[in-house]
Amino acid sequence: MEATQPENLSVGRNLKIGLFHLGSSMADIIITGLWNRIMISDLGYAATPVSLLIALRYFLAPLGIWAGRISDQRSVGGFRRMFWIGTGRAMMAIGILILGVATTSLAQGGGMVGMAGKDGVQWLGIVVAMLLFSLGNSISGGTFLALLYDRTPENQRGRAIGIVWTFLLVGYAIFGIIFGKLLPHVDGQGLSFAPEALRNVFIIAAVSMTILWFISMLYEERRARPGGETYTSQSQAEYSTSAIADLKLVINNRAMRFFMLFLALSMFSAFSQDLILEPFGGDVFQMDAAHTTRFNSYWGTTAILGMILFLFLARRYKSLNNRVLSYAGVAILVVGFGIFTLSAFAQIRSLVTIGLLVFGTGQGIWTVGANGLMMDMSPNGRAGTFLGFWTLVVTFARGGGQAFGGIVHDIGIRLFGSPAPAYGLCFLLGTIGLAISLAMLRQANIKAYKSEQLPVDTVGVLANAMD
């Protein structure tokens, strides 16, 4: 059966779908903006096991390409994408609930006993929670992007992804403040917060993100007719190849190969700070948990402003394509990491806020550019498979970067004996990695690849969406 062009996606429906990433930002802040800080800075656990647990969702990323491939080929209960999205997000919400209960119990016990000690039950709960969260994230991330691809005609995909990712950044900006308010500073205790307040934050977050995910996906995928092949198409049959063949295509195509290297190295380096930034504020500058949770709000706000600035300029300058956008974003990230490095080694507290603002600007521009390139570099007819593949690259790189940051932190503590230079070493290595990734992007002739695939002018559509 020949594929049909998707119906126009109205701005209202696009905004509704964007609520999905509003929930995703809430989950991310809870895990990498609050829980990591509590475990490392307040409870005193080593950064390595904490970073490995958080990075678990990225190391399970092969499940994402598997789910994307199955969703390309067959439906479950009449739905191709919705089964994986719904199941995955439910697992994430349950995992966050369990994580909140287990972490609160650790906080009430004072922390720093360990997995083999009296807190073994709590640690078992944490491991189970992170496993559920990680599995759910893996099977739902790529399939959500594939659903977004399915729901939009070619000339609207730029607008669609721009709005959805704007919601993600808006979530970072607002939920950091909200969670900081829900976890007020408490004097006169060993901890800077009340454990009961911490538990309430996790419960509120789990319920809220579930509601957002449900509303965003309601009626967004049409159920297949019983016995029908509603989603099969000539293009899918033509490109029904093995995963090994897909990988060979990436390796043998120069543009795809260097794009993969850029994507991996930039993600690895940028997210090497993800689990240590909040503990950095606590350990080096004695900021409380309510303060460091707002870090996401600082950089999230400038990320949105960076995106708006790009859209404004893209209306006037056609040369501002996804490749240029990605390059500019990473270059600004290099500056932001450099500021963090100086702040750590020189112990200048005022530079932290400046670094967050610069980092956020680069993050916003880079996010839109990189995700636009992921769509550009997905061959026609295999969107689910290749978006799953790029998601695989991104998630492995993010997980490796997060684990790397935690490991380097612990090594730095042993080498230097104090936290400031240990954090400075992490930021310095991230700066170097980001700079090298720019060289990888320069080697990727994305324009030639796009001309072969008849891609969408994503940036042009994003710019027109401002009208």
C-alpha cells in the first residue's frame, strides 16, 4: 500500500505534543539536577556509582533502536509508536516514585553507609528504580521522535521539532525554580533540606509528568484497522534492511560517518558536566540544594533566548542552516566550559552564574541544530530506524559523558585532595572534547548528503514558523 502524506499539524496540536517534553524536562531535572546533588554533595556518596546509575539509561540505548525498528515494521494493539511510548513513560514514572522513597529513607538515616551496609535495602530500591527509569527512557525516546516524524508533513517538521524542543528548554527554566521552592533550606540539621520535603518533590514530579505525557499523546496516533496494513508503504518495503546494513551505511558514507563522530563527541563532552555541576556548587561554594537546583533555570532561560535569536536571524540569512547552527552552538559551549574551568581552579563564585548563562545559550542553539541534523540524516522510509540509531549514538555518548565526569571527579579528589581542582579537571577535559568535535563537523559534507536524500529545509521552516 502506498504511503500517504500526513495531515497538516496545527500549531495547537503541535503545542499539545510539546507537553511531552515538558514532562521529560521534569524527569531530567529530578534525576540530574536534584538527585545527583543530594547523593554526592549532601549524603556524601562517591560520584562514580551515582554517575553510573544515572548513565544506565544511556547504556541501555540499544533497546531504543530495537523498539524503533519494530515500530517501523508492525503495530502492537493497533498502534506502531504509542505502545512503546506509553509503556516506557509509565516505567519512568514508577521508577521516580521508587527512587524518591528510597532516597528519602537514606536521607533520614544520614547517608554514607553503602550498598553492603544497613542501607542495602534502600540501595536495592535505587537500583531497581534506575533500571525501570532507564528501560522506559530507552524504548520511548526514539519512538516519540518517530511519531513526531509520522505526524507532520515535510514542510512542517522543522516547526514541529522546534516547538517540541522549546518545551524541553522551557521545562528546564521553570521546574528548577519550582523544585527549589518545594525543597526549602532548613537550618539546624545535618542536611540542608527536610527528607519529607524531598519525598514530596518526587511524588509531585511523578504524578505531574505522567499527566503531561498522557495529555500530550492523547489521540496523536490513529489506530490501525483490524487486519489492515495501514502503516506499511512502498518505501518501507524498499528499505526493509537489517540493522547491520544500516550501520554499514553510516560507516561507508563519509558525511554520515563524520556526523556520527561529531554527534558522539559533542554529546560526550557537553554532558560530562551533567552530574557534577550541582555538586560543584555545593562542594566548592557551599550552595544549598535549593540554590543548585535552580542552575537548570539559569541555563534553560538563556537556551530559549538563544533559540529565539537563531530563529530571528534565520529569517534573514538563509545560510544559517542546521550545520551552521550546530557549529555555533558548540563553539559557545566551549566558551561556557572554559568559564566553568576558570571558576573551579580560581574558586570565583560569580563566574558560575556567567558560565551557566553562556552554557545555556550554546545549549539551546546546539540542541535545535543537532536534532535538525538528525532528521536531515535519516534516509527516507527508515525514519524510525535511523532516528533510533541517532538516538542510540546520542544516548551512549551522554551516558559515557556522565559516567566520565563522575569518574574524573573521584580521580581528581584522590589526586588533588580537594574538590575545586577535581571539578576544574572535569570542565577542562570537556572543553577540549567540544573543541575537537567542531573539527569533526567541518569534515561532514552534509549539504551533499541532503541533496541525495531530498531533505526538508528544516531551518527555513523553523524561521517561517515565527510569522
